[in-house]
Amino acid sequence: MKEVINKLNYLTAAFIGILGFSLAGEIVQEDDGQDKIDDVVLLILGIIAIWWYKKKGYKAGSTNVSILFLILALATKAGAIIIEHADAEAVGDDIGITIAIVLTLAFVLWQTFIRKKGK
């Protein structure tokens, strides 16, 4: 189980880190400050996730923090969709990213619970 936890924590940190850094261009390109908030939050969350994995995540005994990171990322993008719903251009990337986060969260939860059930 420890090896699976390590890999799931790595997946989560890498995924959120890549998402956060990939949105750095959006931060620069967005005209409206309100549209930048979610991208900045996800960039910061990605940096924190990578830092956490390097310090503690690779030797953590559970995926709880990984799940928390994914829930925070999901809440950030869900909030962005709510705020930007009137502007189709602004909300377009948020929907795709939200789907990717939901799928990753479902995978991490599934792997976590299937491993616990097998004990």
C-alpha cells in the first residue's frame, strides 16, 4: 500500500503543479483581474503541492493531503465557473480543467479506497 500511496501523491502533486504552471500564461493574457484570480490560486496551489511532495508527500502514510489538494483545485475552478459563467470566452478553459480535476480526483479516491478495502 505504501508504494501506491507514494505514486498517487506523486500523481497529484505533478498534476496540480503542471496545471498551475500551464495557467501562468493565462494570468498574463487575461484582461479582467477577476478572471485571473482562479489561475493565480491554481498556480500557488501547484507550487505548494510540489513543495509538499518534495518535503513530506513521498513518504506520507496516506493520500489525504493529495485528496485535499484536488478538492481545493476543484473548488477553485468551480468558483471560477460560477464567477465567469456569463462570459463564454473566459469560462471555456475552466470547464475542461474542471473535468480533468474531477477525473483525477475520482481515480485517486478509487485507488485509495480499493486498496483499503483489500486489506
